[in-house]
Amino acid sequence: MFHKTYPFGASMGRVDESLIPLVVELENGTSGSNLFSYVNENVKKKMAFRTLRNGMRLAVTAPLSEIDKSKNLLLFQIVISLLIIAPLSVLVTVVITRRIIKPLKELNTAAKKIAEGDLSISLTQQTKDEVGTLSDSFQQTVNHLQKYINYINSLAYRDALTGVKNKAAYQDAEHRLEEQMRQGRPEFAVVVLDINDLKHVNDYFGHDFGDMLIIDACKLICKSFPHSPVYRVGGDEFAVILEGADYENYEKLLDNFQLAIQEYNENNHQDNRLSIARGIAIYNSVTDLVFSNVFKQADDAMYQNKADMKQRRHEVEQ
């Protein structure tokens, strides 16, 4: 062996015992197509050689660390890239997942509320993807459904002829006030109004004319009690529930109502005049245990007023 750091003619096996297998292969006439691993001075190395024309072999050896340097650098870069890319991938995945899942959760919550009868929902998670389109369609469906329900409720709780609240709405108000009566002492009054001689008008002028008279009477009642709900509880009978400021000023409101009737009759023909009997009852927490007691008192007062009006008219005619 010829080597710059070993004596001339030194045997490979004596230089390093890990080269003995290579010596054996060389003696057997190996072609040298393989890499041979060995350890020299505690350094892992690999050797490759080629046979020259003169029969000698030229060997090239290098430390394993130098041979694998590029591979190790590539592996290091791959590991570093994975350490950077993996958390970023997880973060991006979480963000995208939340972006998809959150609107779906909101849709699920909204669907449960609708199933329970609550249509007062507003979807806030608006995205520009398929989920956003679904949310927008869902919100529009709810809005249309709410509009239709409000329309149906308006038909169910509105009087078709006059447009004011009907008897069903009055019964709901009655239940509400009775609940307040059980829980405390609400302040309210009930006014009952009835159109006089409507049957006579229907018989002599027709029901269309009678309907016009009912509409005019309803307009006067609504104008006289602008801040209180007006209910048509019968063919020619109306009820008004006074609360708040209207309750405190009920005497003034009744006077204004009487003046409104007089003004209407002064501006209309004799056949188109209005006569409306009215009665009022104020809730008393001591004597009125249920709402119907208040209404009955107002109704009795109305019939007494109707009888008085009939008596005065009879006296005038005589």
C-alpha cells in the first residue's frame, strides 16, 4: 500500500484491522464496484477503488460524515421544514375548520330555536362560500316565514271590517291583565261602547249602510282613544282598555269622545248620524277578582247609558 501517512509497502491489514475483509476481497480479484466501510483512528470511513492498466488499484477514501454531509443537510432541512410547516398546517386547518364549523353550529342553534317556535333569530356568520350561501338562504326563509306568520296573526287578531283588534285579541288581553292581577295591582279601566239603533239602520237602509256606520263609529272611537287598544267584541259593540296616561286622563278622553260624536253628527245628514252608548269601569283590586268583573261593570254602565239616552230621546220626541 502506498499512502502519504503510512510507511511505503505497509500491509493494509496491519494499518487497520477493519480493512482485512477488503484485503481478502482484493486477493480474490474483486472488481471494486462496491463501497467498503471501515474505521480508521476512530473515524468511520468508506473506500472505493478502480483497477489501473498496470494492475495496481487506485483507492479513494473519505470520512462518512463528509460523504453524508449533503444528505444530512437535506434531512436537516426537511426536518426543519416539517417543524415549521406542521404547526402552520395545523393552525390553518383549525382556522378553516372553525370558519366552517362555527356557521354550521349557528345554523344548528337557529334550527333548534325555530323548532321551539322562536323565529327571532339573526345569523351573524356571513361567509362567501357554500356555508355562507346556505346561511343567507336560511335567514331569508326565516324572514319570509316570520312575515307570513305576522300576516296570519294579523288576520287572526284583526277585525276584517274595521281593521281594529277582534274578540280573539281581546281575550288575549284579558288573559294578560288577569295574570297581572294575580301578580300585583295593575291600574286599568275598561270602556264598553255600543252603537244605538244599528238594527233599525240595517233594516231600513241595508247592511252595507250599517257597515259604513260601524266603520265611522270605529274611526271616532280610535280617534278619541289614540293611545289605547280598541277591540270589536261584537257586531256593534266595542271595548277599549285604558292603561298608563289614558287611564289617568279617562274623564277627558270620554268628554272628547262625546264632542267627537256631536261634531260628526253636525257634519252629516240626519240619516247618517251616530248614537253610541258607553260605559266605563275602573279596576278595583279589592272587589274585582277576575277581569270579567270589570268588563261586566262597564257593560252594565253602558246599558244604563243606552237606557238613559233612549229615555231622553223619547222625552224630546214628546
